[in-house]
Amino acid sequence: MKFTVLTLFPEMFAPLEASILKRAQQDGKIEIEIVDLRAYTEDKHQKCDDYPFGGGAGMVMMAQPIVSAIEGVDPGHGARRIYLSPKGRTLSQERAIALSEEEHLVLLCGHYEGVDQRAIDLAIDEEISIGDYVLTGGELPAMVLIDCVSRYAEGVLAPASLVDESFSDGLLEYPQYTRPVVFRGLSVPEVLRSGNHAEIDKWRREQAAALTARLRPDLLKHGKEGPSEPNGNET
Ligand code: 4GY
């Protein structure tokens, strides 16, 4: 699957060259193309932003470079074209899985006071938010979406990782432990060292259910409203 990112700040995408996404790109499981919007401006001074009509603080990203870039990277309009913005529907695991079925996603990153509405009206299929807070730009949200969606792209993760995840199906993950058996007086739960896989599965299911009931009871209800209480990790 392919991601094309349209941004005024291509250098912000260096983190995609590490870890699992680096490997996934090397293996040809995903392709990430970072496109500098400035390459598409028709302005003689390479300008991509301008003052807002009606006044107000800050600058607005011009429609022309954005619409030209989208037409340039996806001439046949086969891609799903997404604008990362707090106005969009909040990204969920379910939505990420559905997006992983797409062949090509084009991700537009806004900056400053946002983009000219006509670019959205003419060339964007969907707005997606990563959460109810405002960032300085859409670059981090684009990386969040790429990371989350890539996990479900064919061949990126070992299938067992996704199976383990669906095991706790909509619940929070059970606690994990590795060596040593005792660390600073805290022991690994005995059941995990028993070798009894039925008992281990049972313990993990119980832990996942209890943790979810305590920290995210909203996940147990049908309508998922979001967190209701802090997570209990405070000292
Ligand atoms: N939250 N989810 C988000 C964001 C920054 C000004 C428009 C978010 O997706 N994007 O906060 N984006 C703004 C900055 C231009 C995007």
C-alpha cells in the first residue's frame, strides 16, 4: 500500500525511517512518498500561503499548490484523499483497519491557520482528526495515521501480533512481563511461569476485563464516548 504526504515541512518525516516502518518500506510492504507542496506552486516567489480574506491573525495555505499537488500525485484519482484536521471524525482502530484496505492514501498536512476551504471542497474526500486537541500542523497526525494503518497492511506485522490483539477484542491489553522473575522485589505472576496455557489465557482475559472496567468503562458500553477517568498511574 502507498501513502503520499503533501506538506510544507518534508523534514518532519524523518521518524518514519526507523523501526517497523523502516523495515516495512525496505521490504516493499508499504511505500511512503513525501511531497513538498512548494514544488507545485505557480507563484514566482514560490509562495504557498497568504493573508486570510476577512482579516485575522496568521496565514492561510493557498488552494492552488494543494489542488495541483493532489492532481499531480494522483492523476487518475484512484486514491483516497484525506485532510488531517481537528474538524474530522476521530481516528479509531476500526477506521484504521478499513483504510488499510485502500491501495493509495494521499494525506494533506495543514499548517498556520489552515488551508483555503476551496482546496478541501475540490480535492479532499474526507477529514480525519487524531483527537480533540490542536497541534501546530498536520504532520504529526499524518505520521500517526500512517503508523496505525500500516500495522494492518499485508506483511507489516507478524499475523500473530494482530491475533493477540484481537484476543483482548476491544479491551485494554493484559499486563506483560519479561525476565528477570523478580525485579526490585516485584515478582512475575506465578501463572505466567506455570506452562499451563489454558490457565494463562484465562488469567489474561480476566486481567484485560478488570483493567478495562477500572480504567476505561466506556469501552464496555455500546456507544464509545471516550475516557471517563484518569488511568490510575498517578503517584
Ligand atoms: N488534532 N487531528 C489535527 C491538528 C493542526 C492548523 C490545520 C488533529 O488532525 N489534525 O490539530 N492539526 C491544524 C493546524 C491547520 C491543522
